[in-house]
Amino acid sequence: MAPAAGREAAAAGFTLIEVLVALAILSLAVVACIQGFAQGLRLLKLAGDHQNAMLLADEKMREVVDPKEGREHGMEGLLAWERTIRLLETPDLKPADGGAERGRVFEIDVRVAWPEKRQVEVRTLRLIPPPTQTTVSTMPGTITQPGVTPTPSGGTGTSPLGGLFGRPR
């Protein structure tokens, strides 16, 4: 009986080969997990850089209030930006009878690049209506200002929403 019990005890354990194979499989799984996390961190940094570039491009686009043709460039931290504004030919906005111009269309192009040889480009069109003479009566007497429209509250403003923002309720 003693020899049979010894064989069962030896059969219940792991051999050296089995332990080495298990460690090899475990090490491959750990390496794959670490590479997956590293790739995720690289993508997170790339997404953050892209978001910062888009925010800067949007900011540079919104800075243009009264567009004039030309090119500007600069640096914001590690981000290099370039803004190009050009007047587009719009024959549909020019009356055939030679009357007053209906407006001008500008193309605003903002390009932002960062050191990893990546860049984003944002382009929009902006319609600038022709200047008009509007008479606004706020006090006794009248004031004539080009491009200013009266708001429902009686003040003046340039908001197409009629001065909804900043008005006390």
C-alpha cells in the first residue's frame, strides 16, 4: 500500500515543464495588457492634442469680426496657427441692374499644426451684409448709425436675436 500512495501524491503535483508553460502564457498575457494600456494612453494624448488644436482654430475663427483679406499666423504654446481670409466672387449677390450690393462673402480658413507633424484645418464662409443707414430713436432727437438695428427693448444692438442676452428679466 505504501508504494501506491506515493504514486498518487506524485501525480497530484505539477511538473517543472507545466509550471514553465503556465508562466510563459501568463507573461504573454501581461505584456499584451501593458501594450494595450500604453496604446490607450497614446491615443488619449493624441485626442487631447487634437481637441486643443480644434479649440484654438475655433477661437481664431471667432476673432474675425470685420473680415479683411489677408493672412495671419502665430504660436500659442506648442500650437502654430495660420488664418487666411479671402473675398469670394459671388455673382448672385450682385444685382444685374447695377444696383446696390447685397453683401460680400468671405472664406475664413484656419490651420493649426503641432509638433507631431499633425494638423487640423477649419474653413467657413461668412456673409457680411452691406452697411445700411438705420435711424434709431432712443431719446428726443434721432441718431443715425450705420449697421445698427433697434432692439425690442428700445436700445441698440447688433444681435440677430434682438438683444435677448444681457437684458434683465
